[in-house]
Amino acid sequence: MIREQVINGSQTGDKSPPACPDLTYIENSTHAIDESNRIMLPANWRGPGAERQFYLMVTGIDKYLSVMPLKAYGEFVAELRKKYEGKISIPDLDREINSRVKCVTLDRFGRLPLPPTFLTRVGITKQGVLVGRHSEFEIWQPEKYEIEATKPERITVGAIIDTELAKR
């Protein structure tokens, strides 16, 4: 029997939990990469109304994959062009961006296809750590993410957040 949910006042037969109200990508989780180079997104990232198409970009000097919904990617490119207009060649900027990006679509099960060349560049093989960043998310090779997560700068940022939350 399908468990029914109430979403925005109406019942649906959808089995997945509802997406966050603003469709933000929060939390971190580790997921397997299947034999077809796909990674399953967490259920709350793919609920009703969630994005299905993304731009996948190799970033951080081949440290991780950045995954942006179409709107966030468009804003990112527009900001880059504006910031560097007159300072560097915009066609060169576009060519560099295009060498690092691919548009991908979730399959009907919520799996994100990952180009093999991108996986190789960032060292991801059997598992990826999905790291939520509100309007976008990242996919890291687990050992690289563990190193990144224990850097002193990250610990300092965590302390700042804890201090600000305590003031509330």
C-alpha cells in the first residue's frame, strides 16, 4: 500500500518525503557510485517540485564536483562575466567554464549521472560524499572530504556558527 502524504494541502501517492520548502540542499551523506556511474541523491533532495536537471562542474583544482540547478548555474556564470569583464577575455572564460561543465538530468529513480572523465579528475571511484550548500551541492571523494572537513579553517567557521546560534 502506498503511504499518502499531505503536501501543500493536497494528498499525493508519492512515496518520497517532501523536499525542503525552499528546495535547499542541506546535510551531508555518503552514497555508492553504481556501475553506470550514477549516484543516488538523498530522498529529501528529490521530493515533489525538486530540480531534475543540473550543471555538474569540476572545481577546486580537481578537488570535487560542484552541482548546480540551472538557475544557480546561470547566476554563477553571469556573476563571473560581470566580475571579470575588462580584466580577462570573456571568450577565454567561457571556453574554460565549458571544458569543466556538463548538463545532466536525474533518472526516474533520482540517480545523478556522473561523467567518467569528471570522476577520474576528482578521484571518485566507489563512493561520493554529497555535501549540501543550500542552493547547490558538492560531490567529494571521501578521503579528500575528510581532510577538508578537519582543516583548522573549517573548525573556526564551525565555532563562529555555534557562537552566533547561542546568541539567539
